[in-house]
Amino acid sequence: MSYAGRTTSGSRPKRRAAAITTGIALSALILSGCAQSEREEGTGDAGASSDVDGTFVFAASSDPKSLDPAFASDGESFRVSRQIFEGLVGVEPGTADPAPLLAKSWETSEDGMTYTFALEEGVKFHDGTDFNAEAVCANFDRWYNFSGIQQAESQAYYYGSLFKGFSDSPETATYKSCEAPSDAEAVITLNKPFAGFIAALSLPAFSMQSPDAMEEFGANNSSGTEEAPELTEYAKAHPTGTGPYAFDKWDVGNQLTLGLNDDYWGDDEAQVTDIIFRVIDDPQARRQALESGDIDGYDLVAPADTKSLADAGFNVIPRDPFTILYLGMNQQVPELADLKVRQAISYAIDKEALVAQTLPDGTKVATQFIPDVVNGYNEDVTAYDYDPEKAKALLAEAGYPDGFTVDFNYPTGVSRPYMPTPEQVFTNLTAQLGEVGIKVNPQPNKWSPDYLDRVQASDDHGLHLLGWTGDYNDTDNFVGVFFGQEKPEFGFNNPEIFKSLEDARQVSKLEEQTPLYEQINEDIAEFVPAVPLAHPAPSLAFAQRVQSYPASPVNDEVFNQIKLSK
């Protein structure tokens, strides 16, 4: 199945600032071929004042879920989105902190309800449509007016989680309106304060998309079901943003190609002129493709491969851990609705062994659902240290002296930053649970398109593996997204936790937020909606010719910042 899109041409204006990239020392190993067979599929145009081979082949662990970022929540979709689209707000290079992007500045009212954005001028979408305040409002109003299956977690995951409501539920919605006093000024008004609003806008889900292209190619013509939504024509073949690369073609299951946007408003001379995202779902196959010179790089290096690749002369770059891997529990399953059972499962897991045996070097054991650099981390949170005897006693108290059997869902055909080798994590945890009498029915699903839809949009799951790479440095982006409202993933209703999270996200002063989130983390630990397992530290690996790569703890990595050698 292939989808083809448009190309662009013209000259490129200047942009405010270039990203700072992470330097990589060149090693002595010379790679033969260096993905020549793949690069021949691109133009290799060195028009960006460079005589290096401009086609860059990157191995993705799966297809993107959607090319419409408003309906995506996975890393592979967002990796592609960051090349095609930009938002009002970006990320300060090398950090998780917000920075100006399509909005060059903003002002916030004293009550935290109104944001006035000064927009970059002279910027165009890939289809030639002007980026201006009307386009900003068209995007905000689109998200607010999502209806039907568009509101499902499997679709507008981020908007629903962060903005709390749509036009058919104004009593809960954070967003109120958008006005365009001029082409270069957009005013967003909220119904209630949202302390993380600016930081949240750095998410690819809130990228600016061409209103004309969305109208022409039916971006809002959603179909299918909540469990199995179908991609629109826009989401398959016509994603249209302002970013440095434009969509070319998507051969589903094989590769996705992008070409340089020659009308890009940036000021840097990109060496990467054509991008090929090659789908290679097996970590070993990705490593072999790098070693053979068929690709230039890949993410989510298997823990066992990092040292051998570095020793062989490849450039291995670790990211700072800004992740959480957890074992989710669906409380619609009767056994998992029992707090004692959930506590027993927590005590049954030897996190230290799990980390040592299945996760990358630099991974930290987790006691809560936020990394220790995020506001509200509670050093004194209730912990469930490995204690299989206590787990057995709790199961007996709950009425399961001989244990029980439960479905255990896990993804296949994918590697995630928080879980490079899902099958290994599943096998490890299955053995540990078996030691206390909990037997599992393995429930593997291909990551794309089945796993997320099954776990996040239906009640047809039990225990399950999932996790998160933080999108920006705000506590609500972790615990608020997970536990801020009822979700099919976890299947519980806890009004006290929901209200505490809603109250905390409206507090604008950090020193006032901190004790609130510390208490929330304790409340979550006592309720045990899931088991926080680890904060993995994912790594990337590259061929020698990649001199620098803009590594980011939140994966905000745009390929026009890559530096190459011949």
C-alpha cells in the first residue's frame, strides 16, 4: 500500500535560530556503501550548499500511526511529524523546556486565561497557503470541534488528555476561543487556567497544519470505529505543514520518504535533502542494517548492542532518561479491581532484575510515574520493594491463595524509547508473576495498527506494557495524562485523584504546585493503578559520516540540523 503526496520548489527565507546539535566524534571505521542503494531512491540534491550525499536513511521501528499529528500519540508518528510540521512553540535544544517557534513571543494575562501570540511573518505552508493568525485559529477550532470517534483516545489522545473537553462539553473544556486581530497576532482564551499550556503547545499533536490542505483532502472525514479508526486521505498522503521537509510518499510496511522544503523559512543550510524512514521492526535487523551500510542510523538500540557498536566504531548517542515504563492494570478485570491484588503484583516484581536483564545502561528503577528531574517528585513515596512472600500473602487475603490467571497484553514488531525489547520485558515479568502464582494468557499484538487501539480504546485487555517519553518538563504531562480522567486503559474512576490533578494543573506558581504534586504522587502510589517499573535511557546509533545529531530528551529532533561528512 503506497500513498504519494506533493513536492515543493522555490527559494528558502531565513529563520530566527538554528538548533544546537550534539557533537559526535568520528571514529576510524570506514563504512562501505553507506546506504547507497537506499539513497539512490532520493534526489540526493546537494543544493543546500553541501557536496555530501544528502539522502539520509533512518530505520524506524514501525510505520507511523498517522501522518495527521492531531490524531497521533506514538513516537514514530511524531518523529515524522517533526520534520513536516511546526507548532507555535518549540523546544529549547537539548532540553525539555519550551522555546519560540512559529510564535516568536507571547504574553499571558494576569489571570492565566488569555495568551497573545506574536507570529512569525512571511511563513507559508507547503501548499503555498499563508501561515497567519487565521490559520492558527483554524487549527485550535478544529481540535475543539472534534466529534464522534475523533474524540476517542485512539484518535485525539493529547487534546482530550490535556484540554479536557470539546465543543460538545464546554463545561469541562479548557479551551474557549481564538481570535485573529491581525495576520501576525493570535489571541487564545481559556475557560480556566492551565499552567502547562505553553509547554504543551510544543507537542507535535498541536502542530500548525494547512487549513486549505485539510479541507481539500478531508482531514476531518474520520471513519471506522474507536477501536479501529481509519486514516483519512489527508492523514495518508497529504500532511501539509511549515517544516523543513515535505511529504513525498508512504509505502506502508516498507518506507516513508520526505524531500527538502525549498520554501522553508529557516536560516540554516540543511545537508540532509531527502529522508527515507525505512521500517525495520526487529532490533537485531536494525543493527545489521547499520553494520552493512544500508542505513545511516536508528533509534532504540537494544541494550546488548550499545557497547559492541561503539567498539566497532559506530557513533552511539545516549539520551538523558525522560521516560517511564509501566505495567498497566485494567480494573474492569475483576481480579485487578481488588487493591490487594494490585499491591501483590507490585510486590511480586523485582525491578532491579528487570532493569539489569532487559533495559539499557543508565536506566533507573522507578518508584513513581515521573522522572526525578520533574517537579513534584516525592522522595518519600510509598514503595513496593520486591517481596514475593508478601505478594503471596496479599493474594491469599484477596481470596486467591492459589493465584489466578489473567490476560497479559504486550506489543510486537516495535521498539519504544521506554521499552526497546518488549518481548524480553514480557517474558521477564511473566516469570516473576508466576513465582507468586499469577499465571498469564499471553496477548501479543502488532504495535501498528492493533496494540494501542486495543489497550487505549477498548476494555479487551488485562495487564499490559506501555510507557511514555515526556513531551515537556511539566508534571501534568506525566501523571495528568495517565490518571487525570477515566480511561479505558486503566478502567477506574477515582474522583479524588482526578480533582487533585485538575486543581494542580491550574496553579501557576511552581512553589505552590510542588507540594500538591508530591501528595498526588503518594495518592497514586497508594491506589496502584499501574506499576511504575523503570526510567529507561534510550540510545541511538549512527554511521561514521554522521558528525552531529540534535539529540533531545523529548525526541525533538529535526533532521535539517544533522551534520554529515563525505
